[in-house]
Amino acid sequence: MHTSISEILKEKSLKPSRRSLPCLAQSQTHPTNLNHFLSVPLSPEPKPEVQGLSQSISTSCSLLHPQTAEEGKDQYVEESEVTTCETRADESVPLQKPVTRAKVEARTDSLQGKNRAGSSGLFFRDGKKRIDYILVYKKSSLQVEKRCTFEKNLRAEGLMLEKEPSLTNNDIMFVKVHAPWDTLCKYAEQMNIRMPFRKKCYFTDWKSKTLGSRFHLRCRQIKSWLPRNPMKLDKEALPDLEETDCYTAPFSRVRMHHFTINNIGTFFSNSTRSRIVHHVLQRTKYEDGKPKMGINRLLGNNTYEAAFPPHEGGYKSRHPIKTHGAQNHRHLLYERWARWGMWYKYQPLDLIRRYFGEKIGLYFAWLGWYTGMLIPAALVGVFVFLYGLFTMDSSQVSKEICEAGTTVMCSIQDSCEPWNLSDSCVHAKVTHLFDNGGTVFFAIFMAIWATVFLEFWKRRRAELTYDWDLIDWEEEEEELRPQFEAKYSRVERVNPISGKPEPFQPFSDKLSRLMVSVSGIFFMISLVLTAVFAVVVFRLIAMEQFASVTWYFVKKNWQFATSLTGVCINFMIIMSLNMVYEKVAYLLTNLGERCPHAAGIYTFIISWLPSIDFLPCPPQTTPVCPRSEHPRTDSEWENSFSLKMFLFQFVNLNSSTFYIAFFLGRFAGRPGKYNKLFNRWRLEECHPSGCLIDLCLQMGFIMFFKQIWNNFMELGYPLLQNWWSRRKMKKGGGGGQNVENKAQLPQWDKDWNLQPMNAHGLVDEYLEMVLQFGFTTIFVAAFPLAPLLALLNNIIEIRLDAYKFVTQWRRPMPARATDIGIWHGILEGIGVLAVITNAFVIAITSDYIPRFVYAFKYGPCVNKGRHHEDECLRGYMNSSLSVFDMRELKNNSQHRYCRYRDYRAPPWSPVPYEFTLQFWHVLAARLAFIIVFEHLVYGIKSFIAYLIPDMPKDLCDRMRREKYLMQEMMYEAELEHLQKERKKNGRRYHHEWP
């Protein structure tokens, strides 16, 4: 019924693909000088080495066995904990059979002994058990009972523990955690971790003899004649970058014989081992008889100070990497990724994923893709800016303003003297840099660019998820959050996907918590709008002060001075409120889980809201806790927190920009009848050349200085903290040894002195880039240099983040993900919003539409055929300025008439100061432009999105082919196994499909 794989392969000749290289290289994924384990065939019943079990488990929370008295000399036992836990008989230590592979260990010991000296801090004292996780606690902590119970339960789950005191602080104790082979297999099966298949790998492309393959062969030959791309990494010098992927399947102990297990020490990678241990730590109870569990809660109540997987060694070496090779993956990442000298190189994404996990790997893949796509946008933006620069002096509008020496403009205050239009010559020329004929083209280009960027990212993500074996990894496989399990453990519902009972949150409870979060979000957004209103009031006061100051330079450039000081004040308010919003978003998402520790500030802020339904705290606590969200999984928690952070900071960052773009100067009134705020301060009005320069100044200032501040906080602040920690360590400030050379410290001590990764994970990294994407697209018509600033920042950002992850932060827990989460939907929303805002910026903020109407309706080129644009705009400034009779003010001015920016009838007309017909023509043209622009750009975006499939066709064919071949391999592997069992037993062997 099933066709043999050998017959399938004979039908078509196949060529190797990236995914289907030989699986036997699984044990070579580590640098060669770090392969401490020898790849040897397994015995039929492999057993992990546990001969020195009593040596590898610290007995601070259990009794020491009498037979380990001599071996216990090297162990550190905390006397206070021994006496505290003396009555606790620890029967949970796993007892295993003696090792049956003594000969194999004898062969590997000689090889491992040479490298253990250089890998201090990576193994237990016996030099065999690899450290998979580090727990840190203070001896002075009062949570001894919880810690003892937690460690006892960890041993009951199959983990092995060993304690070490810190060399730099006498109050710090490290708990080294190791997961034996049986424990790894048990939880790898529970977590559905996909592991390499044991059967031979089969290639998935079958086009080697077709015409297309000959064409590709010729293309490769031509490409070989071209110079080598300097941006590519040298794979010959970095053998670890070679792909060793193969077919994978969810791990199963029943089907152990199906998987490629050359060495139990390297079968599970370091990141996978850490992920398994983290899974156990998250689900282990620390109080008997109570549902309280998880290392996160123990970190919250100061039972433990930190929990992290260790780095694989140092990131620097005395010897060059090209001649001596990499010491470890961390060293390799530093030399080929994190160094500033590698800024022009492609990122080693496979190595990043292997060391930090798929989630962080996808972040850097997205960041690299976004940076690469910014190159064409930056080039077009520079061309538009240069076009404005070269035509600045020849612009008809600028010429008329600079030559209008006799044109008197009305003053901003009725009591002040008028000013000449020619005084704003520089302002008009600068405005032309950003408000010229290329503005509309660039806005359309950036709207299309945003669509192309997102559509091609989908294709790139599909390729990465295939290469990283994430195609079949679904959200249903993600573990429930321990906080969710503890909260709703009494209410269960059968999961429709897995068919297993799991904790369930009722809809009424979810709705009430959602309403609380929405109320908090709207309340904080109202605070943002209040801050914007305060900035507007400041600008009105500053405008009057600068216009009446005696300093001639400031008085002449009062509009620049007002805009600049307003932007500075607004920037300081934005950065201050961002820190507040981060705390509020965290509390809104997490408050119900940490009721006793909730800040009273938040309760005070939202306690007055009538929609809040309060829940009583546990009996031992007194404060009341408002309902908050309880996300089901970590990804749901991160998405909820990310959405709140984005809404807060997006409104905070762009509210003042929206005010300048769409409200500044729209309600100022006219001379003699100006609109005033609180009947005191006159509202601002735009410059005669337009309001676009104010918007450009706002965007450029905030974007430039915010990026500098973010870069300092991401790298400068951790550097200062780590420098201070090293300084205290050298002086022995923690009561420990005075360590002069950091190289003498074990790895766990070095990692402890590093800074932990943000509690929010990658939220801050994504948020910074998404807000930058918004600045690059939403108001790009007003600031065409925004893509260039973003490109320069991102080139630095990639290496800055790489340097931070590799050298300044503790190693984060490797997590899996198939995409960038909620950020993709936010990016698509920003792309839609960008089309609308750019349409309004061009139609309302820019003077493009008034100039267009004048050139084709009122200018000298009307009914005279096609002429040059500047010729058609002759007389535009005079047409766009209205006349006011200053005698109406009764201020004894020497000028009878002054001009102001508007389309109103002169004072001698039958209906003085009423809107003219030109005003209504301009208004109709603006509305028509908005409708046409939006429909045109949305149509182009939709058409491009339809043309670009989310997944390449060859990848779809490869996946279907691979699925078919894997089913055949599973069948043949099981058939081969059954035949071996039948021969072994000497009789017919019947066995069901496992």
C-alpha cells in the first residue's frame, strides 16, 4: 500500500536544499573545541551517569547521607538552612541505577579534562553534569521554608541541584540546576518539542534536470565571476553557520528509536535544555497543599534574587578567531555580530536563534529586514530633499516673499507694530526644502513602500519559520501561565484542540477585567491630551513674549523661537510621561496577580471610576485590588501589555504633532477679531509660507533626540551599572573576596554581575522600532529625511542591541515564536493611518493645493496652454494674503493697511472680511484631493498585497513534499523496528502503531 522511499527517490533526481542537509551533523553544532562529548553509538538501554549523585545535589534543605561524608568535604552547606530543614526527610531525590557506560566515560574523561579548565562555571563539580539554569538567593532572606519546599519539589521532578557560594558577596548563594537525560526526555515529550528524525534525510527539490535548473546553474556561474559581496559572512571561517537541519517530529519516548541520537549530551541543545528547566521551574509548587507555584512568584516575594540560564563562557579571547577558532557560541556571536566593526555585515540569524531562541532571532530578523527596506526609502527621501534644496532660490513663492520689502504684515498683537513680509525670507526658503513638488510623489511612494515592506516580510517570515522548524508549532502548544493556572484551577474546560481539561476563565470575569483595562487606558490618554493642552498654552504665552522682547534677533525670528521652545518642553514632557505609562501599563496587565504588592497610586487613580468592580484580597492582606486582566499564555500577556504600551506612547508622542499638523493656525481668526484662549492669549497662526516648517521642526527634533536618549538608556545605562558592579567587586564591597581579575570568577558569578533582561522581554525593543516606523510613514510628507534618520539609527541599533545581548545582559530564557506577535497588526494599522494622515498633511498643512488651484484657476497661465510651474505661480503670495484696515484698531499706526494670511474680501468690498470664492475653490480642491489620494493609494496597496503571496510557491511545494516523505519515513522506520524485534525474538512480532 505504501511505496518504498528508495523507489520514490529513483523517480526524480533531487538536489540538496538548505533544510535537508545530513542530520548526522547534529553533534557538530557546537564549536569543535567545545565538543566535550564523544559521539558514540548508544547501547540499547542508555542510562545517564549519576554515580556521584550525592556530590551534585546540595543538601542544604535535606539531611546529608552518612555514606557521603568524605565526598561532602567539597560541598558548601549552609548551617542555618540545615537546622531549619532538619526535620524534612527528602525522599524526592531520584535514585537511579549505576552507569553502564563506564568505558565510554573513561574515553570521554580524557578529552573533557583539557577543556573544563577553560570552561569554568559550565559544569557541576564532577565536571560531567552541565549547568542548565542558575538560581540566586540571599542567605539573609527569611523565605527559607518556601525555598526548601521548592528545591525539594524540584528534585522530585527529576532535577539535580548543587549550591555554590559567591566569590564576590558572602550573602549570595547560587543554586546550579541540571536536568538529567530521563527528565529531559520526559518534559520534551510533554512540551511537544520537535527533535531531528533518526532516519536518513531526503532532499525535497526535484528540478535538477529541468530547463529551469540549467538556467539557475548559468546564473550561478555568472555570479561566481562577480566580486564577492562584502556584506556576507565568511562561512569558511565560521563552520558553525552551516545548516544541519533535517526532518523533525515531536519527541516521544515510545518512538525513541526514530530519532537521531548520536550523543545524549548534545542531542538537546543548550537552549532547549534551558527551556525545559524553565518549564519545570514555572510549574513547581513552593508551598505544600496550596496551588502557589512558579519561579516568578518566588522572585516577586524575594525568595530568590534571580533565575537565568548561564552564558556559554566568555565573549573575548586572547587568540584571533580566524586562527584558533571560537571558544563558544557567545564568543562567535561577539566576533561576527556584536562588534561595531561588523556593522555592514549580514546577521548570523541561525546562530542567534541557536543561542537566544527563536523569539529573539525573529526580532533581529525583522529589524534587519526593516533596516534593509529603509535603504530605498531613504534614497528617495534624500532625492526629494535635494530637489527642494536645488530649487530653493528659484522658487517663485520664496522669491516673492524675499522681494516683498513693502508688504506690511499685521502684528500678532493689536498693540504691537506691524512687520515686513521680507523679514521671513529665510523661513520661506527653509519651508521650500520640505514643501515642494516632490512631496506628493514621496507620500505615495512611502504608502506603497509600507505595503511592500509588510508583504515581503510575511514571505521572509515564512522562510525563517520553515528553516527553524516552526511551521507546525502552534499557539495551542504554548504552556499556560502559572498565574492563570493558579487563579482558575477550580474551573476547568476541555480544550477543543487537545481534548484535555485545562483551567478556564469565564466570559463575565474576562469582560469585567477588560472594562477595567479600557477605563484605565482612556484615563491615561486623557492625561496625554491634558499635557498637550498645557504645551499649547505655553506656546501662546511664549509667542507673545518673544514678539515683544527687545532683543532684535529673537523678535525677528519669534516664530522659530516659539516652535523651538515648544518642541523642547514637549519633548521633556513626552519622555517623563513615558516612564509613568510603562508602570501603569504593567499594573493594568498584572495587578490582579500581585495584589499585596500593588502600588497605591494606581488604586487612587482609578478607584473613582464607577465601572470598576473590586475583588477582595486574600484574607492576610488589607488593600483592595481592582480587577485586572489574566492572560492565558505568555504571548497573550505580552500582546496585552504591548498594545497598552503602544497606545500610551503613540498618543503621547504624536498628539502634539497632530495638533501642529491639523489645528495650528486653523482657528486664529482675523485682525480685529482674533480668537483668544480664556479671553487672554491669542491663538497661533501659520507663517505666510505655511505651517509645514513647524511640523517638520517638531518631527525632526523629537525623532533625533528620542533616538539618542533610547540608545543611551539601552547601552549607556547598563554599561554604567556593570561598571559600578565591577568596581564594588574589586573593592570587595559585598563582603566577599577582593577579586582583581574577573577571569578568575566562575561563569555564574560573572553572569550575576551582569544586568538582567527587561522584565517586559522584547516589548521595549519592538515598541521603539514601531514608533519609529510611525514617524517614518505617518507624517513623512512633512519630513522626507525621516527614513534617512531611521536608517542611520537602525544600523547603530542592530549592533547596539547585539552588543547588549551578548556582553551586558544575562542570557535570556530561549523562547519560541512564529512571528512578531501583535506588532504585525499594529504595523498594518500604522500603514493605513499613514495614508490618511499624509493625504490630510498635503491637502491641509501643505500649500500644495492652494498653489495648484491658483496656477490652474487664477494665475497668469490660465487659458494660455502649458507653461513652467514658476511662471504660473507669479503673484501667488499677493493672492493668498488678505487686506485689513488698521484704522479699525485705533492705534494711531503709520500704516493704513496690513496683510494677513487668509482668503477674505478687502475692507472696501460690499461684504468686508467675508470668505472669497477662491477660499471655497481651495476648500473643495482639498476635499477632492483627500478622497482621490486615499482611494488611489488604497487601491494600489490592495493590488500589491494581492500580487505578493504570503508564502513563496516553491516553499509551499517543498513543505507538501516533505510532509509526504516524512509519513513514508515514519512508516518504514516503524516497519524496520518491528522486523528487528521479530528477528530478535525469533518469532512473529505483533505491535500496534505507537
